[in-house]
Amino acid sequence: MDLEKFEKNIGYTFKDKHLIKTALTHTSYANEKKIESNEKLEFLGDAILEFIVSDYLYNNYKELKEGEMTKVRATVVCEESLYKIASEHNFSDFLYVGKSEIKCGR
């Protein structure tokens, strides 16, 4: 896989290439190759994204109440919206996916 092409696609160059490879490694591939998958990084990334969105909402939408900010954040940081962004950047072209997932057409 061409990690440089992925970096160009998203407009960011990673210092730690091992980290980005892990971030793009699906559990199915990791199990086949006996390497670390992206699951722990996904957990951390979700928390960081929630924090960034929360900070943005808090500082830019002072009129919103706590419950309203929570609803907006949940809309932004959810599987559907993140899938849309991933699709727009063709992330699936860069994922390390195992043979079992490929056979299932995922």
C-alpha cells in the first residue's frame, strides 16, 4: 500500500509511519498477520474527536445550552457522518483488510 498516496489524499504527512499503518489496519488483517489492529487507536481517536468538537461548539456557539451542544456533537461524531467523510476521501482504498472481509464484500 502506498502510504504517501494516502497522506497526499488527506493533505497531512505523518511523522510515525508505523502509527498510520496501524490506524489503517482492520482487525481481520491484523488477526491474519498477528499484528496490532486499529481498534485501540479508534477508541482514542473517537475521544479526541469528541473533545475537539466539544471545544469548538463551546467556544463558537455560546448561545447553545449543554443539552443542545451534546446533540450537535453526537450528530457530528457518529458512524454515519464519519463514514461520509471516509467515503469522500476513499479511505477504503487504503485499508489493510483480511481475506475474510474481502470475501464477504466488505
